[in-house]
Amino acid sequence: MTVRMRHTRSHTRNRRSHHALSKPALLKDESGNFHLRHRLSKVTGAYRGRKVIDLTAKLEKQAKKIK
């Protein structure tokens, strides 16, 4: 038989105080669009100031694939 320790309300609330959600960290790139940190901008296709993906070519490829 095991004896359980009592969890007081203050102990439970103290533990749960760390469960609060935080807002996502957003950055504004040089074109003025917001994106998540350490992520590619879906509007410009740039990451850390460099153009990584040509979004117009990607969209054309997807449109061609759908047809």
C-alpha cells in the first residue's frame, strides 16, 4: 500500500503558472511582411535576407500540374 502526498491548491497553481501560452515571435522582413522566426517568408520566399525560393516559378509549376 502506497501513501500519497497531498497536493495543496497553492502547489498545484504554482505548477500550472508555467503552462501559460506565449505569443509567437514574429519578425518583419525588409518588404514589410511578418513571418515566424527561423522560417521562410511565404510571401517573398526569402530567409535571412536571401531569396531562397522563386515563388512565381513554384506557383506556375503547381498550376501546370493541376491542368
